[in-house]
Amino acid sequence: MTSASRYLSEHIDVPAGDVYAFTADPANLPAWAPGLATSVTREDGCWRIGDDGAELVFTPHNELGVLDHWVRPPDGGEVYAPMRVIPDGDGAEIMFTLRRLPGMSDDDFEQDAEAVQADLTRLKEVLESRR
């Protein structure tokens, strides 16, 4: 099956550098992305998320707003999630590329897209409420 992607984004009325700094810190995930992580811990130099302790790896900090990350479940495998923050006037746009996983049904892909969009909207609300 050919891979399918969906591009999701949200405008945030906060400077791009501030959006990047907050989003790049995995400890902030429960505040804006509870679908991914209701809990985050740092163990042996690795970020662990959720009850199963999946490993979360972000791309190194950078000046380009790249927030790509990988989720590695304890049972093996890896899910790659491309994400970017770009300046948009005085604010920012955060963009997430959702990839359909092998064997994922249309309904599951749609539910995943809705969950990611809800997380991006929550990120907007969290950051804009801090202004």
C-alpha cells in the first residue's frame, strides 16, 4: 500500500521562537498533546511517554523550527512525525505531517488526524493564554 500523508496546521499568535521553545521541550507535552503523552519522564537520558514507556526522540535543537520526532514503542518499531514551526507575521504556524501507518483503516486515519488537529489547537490555546 502506498503511504498517505495529511498536512495539519494551526496559526498561533505567539512569536515563532516562543512556540518552538515550548513545543521542543518534551516535558510540556501533557499540557498540549495528551493524545500522545499524558505523562513524560526522563530516564537514563531518554524521554519516556505514557504508561507503556515508549521512547520519544526529538531532532536536536535548531534555528530552523524543525521539531521532527520519533516515537519508539517498547515492543519495537518506530513512528516518524515531521513537524515544523515557521514565522507567520508576528505569530507562527505549526505544521504537522501525519502519515498513515501500514494497515491503518480510513476511519482510524481520520480519527488520528482529528486527534492531532485537536492537539495543535490545544497548543494554540495554551500558548496564547500565556500572553
